[in-house]
Amino acid sequence: MAAAIAYLWIRDGTYDKNYVYTHGVGFDKWKEYVMGEKDGIPKTPEWAEPITGVKAYIVKALAKEWVSKRTALTIRFGGACRTPYSTEWARMMIYLQTMQGMGKPGVSICAIAMSAPMM
């Protein structure tokens, strides 16, 4: 789903190109993957739908909402980081936040440790 969001931002030119140019080492190669230039498979919302179970129109709406304002992500560590390939979701969030200008006011990632549910 993150690749599909990136696909839309790249296609529409809505990411922070200057920030990516100055801070996004290797972005060109990742962009080739997302746009399908290497494998012939663009990572569109329609591509992501059967993989994620999330309807393409929802991915499009999320991408549009996310890019419309500064967004900070809060990640709660627990199950997702204890599975095979668990580093991939974190990597994709870094890619997306970099596309939005990571470190600019309101564009960040905060991680919290897993804790017992509040009663």
C-alpha cells in the first residue's frame, strides 16, 4: 500500500522534490521500482488492492489526504515488527515521510514501545 501511495505522489508530482533531491539518497532507483520501470509493474493502487485487501479508492483517498497536510506518524512497536520482513513496513514509512520532507515542522515519525492496555 505504501508503494501505491508513493506511486500516486510521484505520478502527480505532489512530493517534496527539493527535499528528496537533497536528502533522498537512492531515490531514483526506488522511483524506478515504484513506477514499474524495472519490472514492468507499476505499483498502482489497483496493483496493491489484491495484495493488501484495501480497495484502490481508499488508497487514493489516503494518499490525497496525507499529502494535503503535514503528517507525523506514531508507530507502536509490537506485532508488526516481530514478523518475517518486518523491516519493510518501517522502510516504506521512512520513504513516504522523506517524500514529505522528514524533519520539517509536523513531518516526523515517533515510535512508542508496546505496553499493557490501559484499563
